[in-house]
Amino acid sequence: MNNLYPWQTTRPFNAYSNYMRKRFNTRIQKLSIDAGFSCPNRDGKLSKGGCTFCSNDAFNPSYCRRFASITTQIEEGIKFHSWRYKKVDKYLAYFQPYSNTYAPLDVLKQKYEEALAHPQIIGLVIGTRPDCVDNEKLDYLAQLNEKYHIVVEYGIESCYNKTLQWINRGHSFECTVKAIEETHKRGLETGGHLIFGFPTETQQDMLQEAEILSSLPIDNLKFHQLQILDNTTMKEDYLQNKGKYQFFSFEQYVDFIISFLERLNPNIIIERFASEVPPRYNIGQSWGKIRNEQIVQRIEQQMTERNTYQGRLFAKTNNL
């Protein structure tokens, strides 16, 4: 492997954990916060059905409780993580469920600033939709970013409008591009979620997304394999049309992710390779007891054995 990029001295991909440790010189842990926000795809502004794949309950940790105060959730989150990360004393408040910029600015200020008032919180990670930000909100977040570490994390889900329409997303990919560009323009760290495995996309379509996203000013990415979750509209479609759903096996997914990474801009930080939910929520194909850390280990091992790395093909295409 040619060490074209600094992170290659230790790993074959641009790992989030390495980036955070280098930036803060210590481990920083996220604490999930349910601040009681809704979503325009659920409250009737766009739709009442939500995105067809969405089940926020499947991803919320036990301490993340909608009816508890933000301060209480932070305190309980610190207790929850303290047994595993005994040396961690700084945290990011992760506003995770639903659309966490979907409220008037004065409401956002109250919620964000309550979190930032906690002495162990050094910043915010704000999960939201591309159609739930505007200039006023982004300008405010840019002001916070002068003192704290602020990340805006968008649900991209797919780069294809045919897929966004099929999952009842309620916005276009052009809307996503604009939100990412406006966020980056203000110096805010910009992240995104991408789901692989929708029946509307071929494997070549999914690989092409690496090139599409590489052209955008995006800092971090999280990947999810398509899972059919209980209490979702997609579950009903899956039960009636199982033949159109083709799930990745574990080994197929590892191969796919490596191919995707080879095409991806090496400056993009990889925060997660796959999603993990409690088995009781997963209706479709499962990988059994394979945990996220095992997925990371397998991908890293395979990339090392193949003498490949994130951006290998991107570098050739872009003459780097």
C-alpha cells in the first residue's frame, strides 16, 4: 500500500475514531438525546406515514427518553456509558431521533443550549433532514461552532430520486445537495447517512453513489444495510412482496463496502459501516449475532489482505 494519506499509516480507511482522537487527543463519547422533535413526514406537513423504512425506537438506547429533560438524559447517558468507558469525561450531545432542526429557532436554541450548559458536553451532533434547515438555523449553528464542536448529520438515504420517492422521503436529492453545500459553506462539520440494498437500485447504482458523494463537501458518512424493521410501512410491503427484496449476506456486504470505499474520496471520514438493532425489531434477513465491531474487523482485515484502501480508485480517476 502506498501511504498517500496520513490515516493509511494505521488503517486502510479514514476511520472516525482515529479522526476524533487526533482532534481532541482523547476519547469523546456521544450521548443520544430525544428532545421531543417530530418530522414533517409524520406530522402531516408532508405525510403522516413517515419514511417507509423508519423505526426510531429500534435505535434509541434505554436512557434516551422523550419525556425526560435533556439534562436528565445527559446525566443518565453518562452513567450508562461510564462502566464501559471509564476514562471518558467529555461528551457530545447527539440529538438523534426524528428531525432535530424541525422547530422554530427559539425552540432549537433552548434545547441546544440546555445541552451545552452541561459541564461535560463539548458539542452537538444534530441529526436532521435536508429539508428542515434554512439560512437562519445554519447561521445560528455556525455561531455555536465558534465555541463548541457542532456537527450536522443529514439523512441522505439515497442519491436517487426514484428511491427517495419509493421510500416516501418527501424531498429530492437536489435538496440534499443544497443542504450539504450550505452547511459546509458555514464551516460546519457535515455528515450523512446512506442505506444500501433498496430494491430500486442495482449494485452498480449503489457503487456509483461513491462518486456522487465524493463530489460533495461532506465530511463524515455512516452506512446502513437495508433492514426490514417492525412497525414500518416497508415491513408490510416486504411481507406481501418478498421476491423483490434481495438482501446482502454478511460476506457480500463486506465485499460491497470494500468496493465502495475504493471509489470514495479518501478525505471523507467513515463513522459506521452497518446498522445494528435489537433482534426483536428485525423482520427481514439478519446476520445473526455478528456485532458492529466484528464487521469493522472483517472489512479492515480483507482490505489489508487485498492491499487496497479507501480512495484507491478515486485517486486514479482524479489523478491523485
